[in-house]
Amino acid sequence: MNNKHLLIFVGFAAVILIILAGSNNFKISNVNTTSEPNNSLKINKIEVIHFHGTQQCYSCITVGKYAEDTINTYFAEEVKSGKISFAHINVDSPENLEIVKKYGVTSASLWIGVYNENGFHKEQNLNVWYKIDNKEDYMNYLKDLLEKKLQGA
């Protein structure tokens, strides 16, 4: 393969990745598990955490607000029972260093931590960033995702 063909191939691959990144169905996960969760596992607790810096842009604020609204609207009983928790965590505050390290946070983000019989599993959800222009779509998406996680999926 000569250099011209290699450049065309690399350019084509970059375009495909850009298209996928803009898709609402594209999801990047950062999972650290002892084993993958499955439908037969008992879920002990789910943490939904909006990590942010001291200075927040509109998008960062919206991701956190919509996540909190989703939890308060659809999961009040689970919050009351301790099955689901939600928090806004400032990554710039020294007192939050332990949880920032636990999740491996590097920037403003929404993470879901699942505790089940096999341990702790964490996942950053990037799809919510593509949904901040439609609160109903955002909330339905996150609600469906959390309902699946509560069932062990």
C-alpha cells in the first residue's frame, strides 16, 4: 500500500469514527469489573454521579440537572430505599479525591456505578451529552438505562 492509499484509508476511517461519535446510539464505556454484569446478578446499589469542575458550562450544568431530575422523577422509591443514589461531585475539591480516583474521572462526565454480588462496575455514559437539547428524550433514555441496570442488565 503506497502513501496515497494509506492517507485515503486513514481519512475514511476518521470520517466513519466522526459519524459514529455523533450518533445517538454510539456509546463508549469505561468498565472496570471483576466480571461482566448479567441478568442473573442481584443488584445491591446503583450510584449515578455527575462529576464536574468548579467552573461549569451550560452543557455540564444541563447534564447534571437532567440526571438529577430523572432520578427524582422516576426513582424516588429506589432513592428512599437506598437502591439508587445521585450526587453532583466537584472534581476540583480535594475532599472528593477518593471518589474521583475510584471512578477514574478526568473531566465533566456522568458515571453509573453498579454494586452487585460480583463487586463494583463503573461506566461513563457519553450518550447523555447528545441529548441535552431535549430534556424529555434525555430523561427517557436515562430512565430506560437505569431500569435495565436495576434488572441486572
